Amino acid sequence: MTDVAVVGYAQAPNVRETRGTTNGVEMLVPIFQQVLADTGLSKQDIGFWCSGSSDYLAGRAFSFIAAVDAIGAWPPINESHVEMDAAWALYEAWVKIRTGEVDTALVYGFGKSSAGNLRRTLALQLDPYTVAPLWPDSVGIAGLQARLGLESGRWSERDMAAVASRSRAAAADNANAQLKGDVDVDELLSRPYLADPLRAHDCAPITDGAAVVVLAAGDRAREIRERPAWITGMEHRIESASLGARDLVRSPSTASAARAAGADGVELAELHAPFTHQEIVLREAIGLDDDVVVNPSGGALCGNPMFAAGLARIGEAATRVMDGRAGRVLAHATSGPALQQNLVCVMDGRK
């Protein structure tokens, strides 16, 4: 199997609302230009294009086809799409390169979360017979998960606030972050509940945004980037869609994916945790100790573009390998309610 590396990454600014259309073209064109200029590639050099988005979020059928306008009508392209976070589109592209079909791929994800009621829209991913008809929103479900952890003593509200405080402080140097700056834990705990036991800082903000990652194989990667971020392991696992059929304070799918991907010895991790308590769950599942730097970009708590935030975690982690700030890193992406589906990608800067 061919070695595959991340050789380029770009992200649109994470903002509360954009004036653009829901097909993402306005967000994608600038970052396509940025990542192609950074890698020295042209559109004709890309062997495979793969995207992640959601027609439910966009409010239109085949919105991902409309997004191809950002690429252009000519020359014809080899293209695919997943109806979930673009981290899973990256998995598809990784497999495509590993099997030798192409030697380069461009993966992108986009979402305009401000178009409509996001919390209600996400109820459409729930069990269509017993849960979705009740229309429980995403924050309410996360609140149930957080309450289970609090009542069982696995974490405290102070632990949750500490995650938010650290994330916003880390995001201070991230130009694309939506929320940033030092916030004292005690001050956060003095704020009112949004959905008991969750306060606003415990929840990722509604965010419009997009991200793009370029992959390349073997010698092609070395031609493009002096220090590629080599993908040494990647795996994803899924748990039951029934919330009552699994232990919500643990994430066995993440633990299994991390073992399969070879997550030992990482020095930095970008975790896709849209809620503060979910970072605690993920750290335990992967087995990250206190020496591992978690979410130096600020993570999803400081900007959570739907269907691009997981891909952004891979791009952010890879960037720190490519620029020499880290040697071995881990990126995580999630999809579905209460950490139902989880993907783990391990990268390093070996020569």
C-alpha cells in the first residue's frame, strides 16, 4: 500500500453568519486558491476531489453538486461526496490513494449552520421511529450526557469550565477562531445555564465555515512539501444510534479506533469535541495523559463549522507537523449525536 501524507491545509474564517449561499461556493473559492498556491499545484494536478456536507443543513437537494462550481466546469474531474463531516471524505480519499488509483486528492467540507435552526435540524439524524418525532435538540441531548457524567462523578462543572477556558486561551493565536481570549473559570461558572447543566461556554458556537486538505502519495508528497504529515494510521468506528443502548459517558468506538490507528506516543491531539464534557470523554477513551497538548487551535468550542470541523482537526494537527512544531500527532472527528461515530487519524513527520 502507498504511503499517504497531508501536504496542504486551509480554513475559511469561522463566523457566526455569512451572507453567502448554502452551497458553500463563496467560502470554498478563496481557500481552494490558498491551498493550491501553498502547495504549488493546479486544479489539473488533483487526481481526486472529495467533499463532506449535508443537504439537510443546506436546505436543498444535491447542494454538494452546486459546490462543485467552486472547482469549475472544465476540465472534468474525478469527484465523490459523503453526507457527513469531511473527515470521512478524507478517509475515502486516503483509501483511493492507498489503492494506487490516484496520487493526489483534495478534500473539502463546508456548512452554513446559520441557515435555519441548527439544533432542530440535527434532530433529523436521530432514530426516525422513537426519538426524532420528539424533536430533541442537539444541546438537550448533550445535556443528558453531561448530567450522566456529573451524577456518576466522572467530571464536575468546574472540570467542564476549565476545558472552555483553556480552549479560548489557546485560540488566541488562531486567526480563524470564532471565540478566543482568556476567561476565568470562576467567571464562567457564574454565568446562567443554557440547558442545565450546560452553560453557553460548554457548547460549540453556531458557525459558518469551510476547510480543505490536500493529500499526496509517497514521492509526490515529498515533491510538494519538505516535511509532509505522514498518515501512519486511520480508523473509524460507530456505535448504536439508540441513545439508550449505549453508555453515554464512555466512548468505546473512539477507544477502538485509537487502538487500530496506533495512537500511542502522540504529543499533540486535536479533538472534535463540540461540548466541554465530550473532550473529557475523548481524552479518557484515547488514553491521553497530561503531557499531551490538546486542541492548541482552540478546537470546536472556538468555532464549529458543521461538516468541516472534523476535517479541520486533521488539518490543524497536520499543520503542526508540517511546520516542525510537532513530531507525532493525533486528530479526531465525530459525527452523530453524543459521540456516536468517531474517526482517529495519527500522523508524524518521519523522513
